[in-house]
Amino acid sequence: MTHNRPMAQPYDRLFNFSAGPSTLPVSALEQARDELLNFRGSGTSVMEMSHRSAPFEAILGEAETDLRSLLSIPSSYKVLFLQGGASLQFSIVPIAFLGEGSEADYVVTGAWGKKAVESAKLEGKVNVVFDGKADNYRDIKPFEELSLNPNASYVHFTSNETIQGVEYPADPVSAAPLVCDMSSDILSRPVKIENYGIVYAGAQKNMGPAGLTVVIIRDDLLAKIPQNLHPMLDYRLQAENGSMYNTPPCWSIYVSGLVYKHLHATGGVEGAFARNQEKAGVVYSAIDASNGFYKGHAACRARSLMNVTFTLANDDLTNAFVKQAEAEGLDGLKGHRSVGGIRASLYNAFPLEGAKALADFMSAFAAKNG
Ligand SMILES: *Cc1c(COP(=O)(O)O)cnc(C)c1O
């Protein structure tokens, strides 16, 4: 397939707006390619080596060290490299912390938070303290305005709702331990890990290939996990075994480690944050300059830096937009069916030129069809 690219990309790659799995830094992919058949003289690929081998132990150790320094994770937290996706954590968290007689608060600002509630309800008492469904999940509710139960076992929220494009602009604070699904905005901006009890994130949005789920958990919470859980649901057991109770997702950890190095070399999380603000700003400006041709889905204060969502007047226009954008090498823009319209995912590795190409395309399309 040939494209009228506004600008040639390395390896003839598209501007990939996919919501996940999603675009990765070219330099990390190049290094993975170069090391694919014989990893640094070990004679095997990372895909083929024992997870108990010295080279893999080093890969895992470095990935943890790099992630700790990127996020300034205090030493009172464990970092786990697990499988099962964010979706399995929807179950593990309540299985571990929502036993008889306890309750948890859930803040629902979109589709993923809703799924987290569905899992938690199977385990125990859930108080949904906010649900943005009535206005189709356009906004957050600041934590200061929520009536939270200070005796709850935890408060769960989703820092960035990937489908709706609704993001909490800053780290909330709560009396009960804060549990955050950070799958789609981890490493996109500075966070204060010390505000949280547990942070978890699937790798495939902002860190690396699918298959890895990172869990960051404070030691006092690990100590509260009941005895005799199924081993694969037991964060404490995983922590005691250095994420190697069973075979970890070796390849995904390796590539995520390369992404962490890339991030370190490009200004860390602060550098990513500055770039992400600029990229999202370019696309939101195109929405705001369109005189209503494009309607942003999220309320301004909740606009996501990672997933920019907007709608057009009708399905015909939306379909024409997606099709013509694709022909220009702007790929993966169709919104989730629950929101409709367009979703432009602009994760860390997505280039600024791609955001500019989209904004140019948006103004040309609006001029032609407005
Ligand atoms: C993608 C996503 C999930 C689901 O992740 P899986 O790894 O597929 O389970 C959960 N929460 C958020 C915020 C997401 O973006």
C-alpha cells in the first residue's frame, strides 16, 4: 500500500495512533533487532534463554533499577513484573484487600474503571463514589469533592481513561490507600508514587510489548495480604520471589527495559511530559480552532495528554475522515465504538511530527467539508 505521506518516517513506518498495543521508540526497536539472534554475546536470543540465567537476571535487575529511578519509587515499595494484564489486577486487588467486613471506594471515569468495579463486586463491598456515565464519561471529579470513606481498605481510580480520553490532571490524595490503574499514562508525566498504595499498568500502552504488567506496591500493603491465596494471585509471594515465582514475560521485560533506557536518555519523565504537552496541545488546538466542526469529547480540565478524543457531525464524515487520514499515513484513528468519532493516541513514543500532520489534516478536512 502506498501513502501520500506528509513526511517520510524511518523504515517507511506509519504515524501509528493505535490505542494499544501502540508505537514504540524506533531506537528501542532497532536495538532489539540488532540483539535479536545473539543477545550481547550470550549466543542466544532473549526469547530463548532461561529466565534463571545470568543475562536475564541482569535484564530484569536493570529494568527495575531504571523504572525505579524514572518514577523515583521509594525503597518502601516493591516493583513486580507480572503477567495477566491490568485486567487481572482488577481481580487480584479485591481478592487481596476486600475480604469479609471491609469495603472499598471506586471512582469511575470511564470504561476501565467500570470493569474494575465489576470484578471487585464479585469479592466484596464496593462503594462507587463517582460514576461519570450520565454524561458519557466526559469529566473527572476532583478528589476533594468526593465523599470518601476514610476506613475503606482502598480507593481505586483510573488516572487516564484510554477509551474516553479523560485524565486526572494531578496525583490525588486520599486517607485510605490509593490504588491506581495507570496503564495508559504511566511514565507520561511525573507522579508522586508516595501518594499511592498500589500502581499497576499493562506495558502495551506506554512501556513496551503486551504481556507484561508492572505492579508497584507499598510494603505495608503487601504485609496485609491474607495467607493461603492462590500463588499466582499473591503479590507477596511474587515479591518474595523477585517476580520469578513462575516464568516472567521475559521478552516484554527486555523490550520495556530498552524503552526505560531510551526515556532516561531523552530527559526522563519530565522530558516526556514536556513533549506530551506539546503534542496534545497541537491536536487540541486543531479541535478548538475548528469552529465546532470537531467536538472534543472530554471536558477541558480532564483532557487526556495520551488519548485525544473528538467527534464529527455524523458517521459519514467520521468514516471519510478515517479513510482519508489513512491514505496519508495517519493510522489507527477510529474511535472506540462506545464514544464514536476519532481517537488519536499520542503515547510517549509518538512523534511530534505525527501530531502536526494530524492537525494539518484536520484543518484541511474541515475546510473541505465544513
Ligand atoms: C488497556 C487498558 C486496560 C486493559 O489492559 P489489559 O492489559 O488488556 O488487561 C486497563 N486499563 C486501562 C486504563 C487501559 O488503558
